[in-house]
Amino acid sequence: MTILKVNEVSKIYDKKAAIKDVSFSFESGKCIALIGPNGAGKTTILRTLAGLLKPTSGTITFQGQKANDDIRKVIGYLPQHPHFPGWMTGEEFLIFSGQLAYLTKETASERAIELLNKMGLLDVKNKTIKTYSGGMKQRLGIAQAIIHNPKLLMLDEPVSSLDPLGRREVLTLMEDLKEQMTILFSTHILSDADEISDELLLLNEGELIEAGTISELRQKYQTTIIELQFQDNLKKYQEKVNVLASVVNSTIKRNTLYVSVTNSAQARRDILHAASANQWTLTSFSINQASLEDMFMKVVKT
């Protein structure tokens, strides 16, 4: 069932479009990554969906509601740079957040304890938030975003400011949460999107340039990278490899020649035949599927 439909939504600031005629929809029970470089418009989209910004044009329809209705009761939202009252304890903050989300104090108290336990924060529930680490604050922020059991959880760059340990904690938590609710999160860390998302929305300069499952997009923009190493001058071999019909392009990084190809079997035959026939000093040959970052760069440059 479609949980959210965005139809030709634009947001204009001072005659400049932050997002331009963006349209997409997704089903409930999915984890969707909104990816793109800094300044692509990811935060604008999330803030507009959360009701914090009014779209200049277009419609946003949430499951069972009219276009552009206030959907804050059925969504949870965590901004990229959340503000926490440092003098409050974790438990006090969650109870307060629950009451703001129209829960009774009793229900908010019950949910606070439940979520503190789920987030691994029960032992520090009576400590002030100013004593929490970055990862602890981020988990507390997610707890406040879901205290009212929303149907859709939206997270803006949830791990961008965390150290490796905090990042792993939050990604593991998101893996768990996506079994319980639909998640839409923005990130410019493409490996995170690759790891936990079911679908991708690729944004660049305010425009949605691609959307679909990771497997669909990989198949559409599939590129294989062949890594070659030689005993002598890489530049000389790069020129010879680039003229092969099965080769798209190549780059040199350190002591390795990275060759982009569309048909790995044909490229393997072509390169190895050329190496044998011309007595190339080839010392290493390996085939790797292109990363999500490689795919994104190809889409952006298309």
C-alpha cells in the first residue's frame, strides 16, 4: 500500500528553487534512502514532508489523508542537528516529547521507559542529556521521533556527525526499526544507503534524477571495474587499454589502473588477449562490481 505520494513539489527561496518538481511515492514497510551531495535539496524535502516548510507548488498526500494535510501525528522526524535541553534527563525529555505528541503523561511515561530500554539508554535515564555522547543523543533523538508510534519515520543525515562506534549503533538501530515502520532517511554517505535501504531516491541540484530499488538501479547503470597492475609505466598501458572496444574509460590511482567496462566477460578476454599478444608486464588482474558511489557519479554525469 502506498504510504506517501509526492507530486511535482517545488520549494523556491528568493527566486531560486531548492527543489524542482520532485515526484515520488513509496510503499509502507520500506526503508528508503534519499541520497545526494551536500546542497542537493535533501533537507528541504524532509522539512517539507514534515510540515516545517510549505511547498511553493505541488502536493503531498499521506495514506488516508487529503493532499497537504497536517501529517505530524503520523510521522516522526529527527533533524540533522537536533537541539536537546541539556539540563533535562533522558527520561524527562522523552516524557515531555510524548506529551507534545498528544500522549497522556501516563502513556508517555510508559513509552519513555520502553524506548530507553530499546535504545540501550535505560541505565542513563536519570542522567542529564548534556552528559550523553553523540551516539547516545542520536538514539535519544530517534526515541523522541517514534514515541507516538508513527507510521513514517524521517531522519535527516542520522549518522553524519557520529564517530565510527556511534554510527554503527545508529545503523544497527535503523535495521531493527525498519521491521516495524517505514523509514525515509537522507544521507550523502552512500555506503550507508547501500547497507540498509530497500529503495533509493537520487537527488542532484534540487531535482530527482533516479528512483527505484538498489537492484533495479544497479542493473540499469551496471558498470564493472577491472583492476590492473603492471611492472612498469601505467600511463603507457592505460592508452592501450582505452582503445579496446569493451572499455568505457579508465583511471590511475597509485599503482593500479581501474578500467570501467560494461561487459566483464568480453573485457576480460580483450585485455588478457592483448596482454598475451603484446607481452604486457601484467602482474595483477581482478574484477569488482562498481560501488553505489560509482553508480551515483555515473547518473549525475549522464
